[in-house]
Amino acid sequence: MISLALIGCGDVAETGHVPTILGHDAFRLAAVCDVDRRRAELFSALAGGAPAYADWRELLASERQLDGLVLALPPEASPEIVVEALRRKLAVLDEKPLAASLSEGLHLQRAVEEYDGVYQIGFVLRYGDWVDRIRREVAALGQPLQISVAVYDERLNSHDPAHSARIQSFIKNSSAMAHEGSHVIDYVGLWNDSPWTAASAVTQQTSPAFPGPNIWNARIDFENRSTLSVKIGWLLPELPHSTVTIVGPDGRLDFDCVTGIGHVETGAVERSFSAPPLAPQWQRQYQEFAAAVRRGRARTATVYDGLRALETTAACELSAKTGATVTPDDLAAAWGLPPAAEVRAATSGPVAARTRVET
Ligand SMILES: NC(=O)c1ccc[n+]([C@@H]2O[C@H](COP(=O)([O-])OP(=O)(O)OC[C@H]3O[C@@H](n4cnc5c(N)ncnc54)[C@H](O)[C@@H]3O)[C@@H](O)[C@H]2O)c1
């Protein structure tokens, strides 16, 4: 049994992590922690009386039999806990996004390398059958690709002020692009893993009461001349369907993420396909994490995947702020890092130097 402690007893822990851990025979939930002690105690009850802590340092000092940590925390809280966990040789499953800033993300990456630790990021959407189905279809569309992804989520519901407050805190402390867009960058990377070369973004804020933009329109260019257009819509009263459209010189693909219905046209051939709609794949994520813990290394949703997403969404954030298109060199300069080419040539660095290793 893999003995886990959960830090962060909020919404995603309640709806995703805890039911999956408790229902999985490879894992045991040995301790829980939240700065909000009432949440920690509630989760302790869910986990059959596992010890509850309000301070993660106290948890780590007291719980000596742990194999790993699950961090279901906002990105501004998680990096220092990750580094300490890795120092203690604990495996980490860490909610996306990797960090709230590029410098913290790089620090975290260096810690994974230095301690040779098990670090998996919670890109729970990448395991969907539809992601794999599109990956298999996309080769027939030719290159370069024009990929468009529209994601509408986190509906504005005046009867659920707690939800609205939680989403607004994400917007205030990070961005909808970093939270939602990081998933998109991640799974699109499984269809087109070419490095990004430029990013531009414009935003809209649909209510003065929000602490920042809730709508993002971004464009990302890749070295292989493919492009990605990402639309994120949060906190809208009605949500259009989330969709994927991919156009190449040899055909096109459309997928409706809500109905799971897809359509491919290549030359004279037209086909429909269906896949389970977009949904978090908790079981698959935890299967991968169990395998990573046993192997001593993450092979999917690695720190490099997290860094690639963080870097690309950070470039979009910088573009939205400055109104200019951002290249990897611009991003490196803005963060006081060496030019992107130098970083790429090194073994580690902000410009996704290593591609994902899939098996
Ligand atoms: N993988 C997914 O599909 C998915 C879905 C939803 C959310 N998320 C991500 O998960 C993270 C958490 O989201 P959420 O919706 O559960 O947020 P939330 O605000 O409901 O929960 C976060 C919890 O962490 C606690 N916390 C904050 N700092 C802490 C600290 N230093 N020590 C202990 N506890 C601390 C808070 O008190 C809160 O209970 C976010 O980064 C979000 O992007 C991922």
C-alpha cells in the first residue's frame, strides 16, 4: 500500500482526490491537512479518522511512514511544500498549475532534478479517450496544423457564492489562462509537441466586480509553423459547448467536448466518431501515480509538462499585459533569465528543454 497525506482539503480534493484514493486498493490516506482546520477535520472523518493537521510542516514532522503527498492547493501555496517533500524523498502528485510564477516553477523543476524525485502534475484531462483519439486522427491532417480549442467552464451561478469566490480567488492570485489554459497547453502538446515560438493574448473582464479578466483569447505559434488558438470563458451565466477544431493541409477534425461527438474529413473521406466527453480521469491519473511511485520516476504529466504549460501561459499573461507578441526570449528577459536558446541548450530551463516521455 502506498501511504499518502493530502494537503489542501478544498473542492478538487473533495470531488476528485479523496474519493479516488479511498476507492483505490493501491493507496491509503494516512493524514490530511488544511490551514482551515474545520476542512481538515471534515476530511479526517471521511478518511476513517486519519490524523488532521492545520500546518503542513507539523504533518511532515509527525507522519514518518508516508510514501507520498497529494497537494490540492492553489499554485501560490504548493511550490515550497513540493521542494520540502522531495527533499524528504516523498513522491508528489501536485495539482496544476505548477506554480504561480515562472521563477517558482523553475525552482520546483530544479528540486525534482536535484533530489531525483517522483513528481507528477495533476493534468487529469490528458488521460481522456478523446485526447488519444484526436492524437491518432491528427496525423492524417498533415502539417502545419491550425488548432483551435474553446473551453467554457465555471459557470456564474448567483446561488453558489462559494464557487464564485473560489474562482475569483484563482483569477486574483493567478489567471484563468494559468488554471484552465494549462490543461489545454498540456493535451494539445500530445497532438503537437513542437516548441512554442510566440504567444499573444487579449482578455476581457465581463464584470467590474471580478478581480481580473475572465475571458481569454490567445494565439500560440510553434516551431513547426502550427498554431493554437485558445479561448477560455469563465464566469459566464451560460456556457457554450467546449470544442476542438483542427485544420491541416489534408483535412479537418471537429470535436464537441460536451457531447463527445467528433467528425473527420480527409480528402473524399468523411467519418464521425464518438468518445466519452471531456471529464477528469481520476482513476487513470492515480494508476499512473501508483506506477510512478513504484518505478521511482514519473513518466507522464512530468515536471517538464508542467513547466511547458506554465511557460506558455506565462507568455500569454505577459502579452495580455503589454499588448505585444511575446517570444521565448522576451519571456526569459522579463523574468531575468538567460536567452531562451541558451536555456534550451542546457539540460534544464524554462523553455521546455525536454519533451515528455510517454510509454
Ligand atoms: N485537475 C483539475 O481538473 C482541477 C480541477 C479543479 C481545481 N484544480 C486545481 O486544484 C487547485 C485547488 O483547487 P480547489 O478548487 O480545490 O481550491 P480550493 O480553494 O477549494 O481548495 C484549496 C484548499 O487549500 C487550502 N490551503 C491553501 N493554502 C494552504 C496551505 N499552505 N496549507 C494547507 N492548506 C492550504 C485552502 O484552505 C483550501 O481549503 C487549484 O490549483 C486548481 O487549479 C484542478
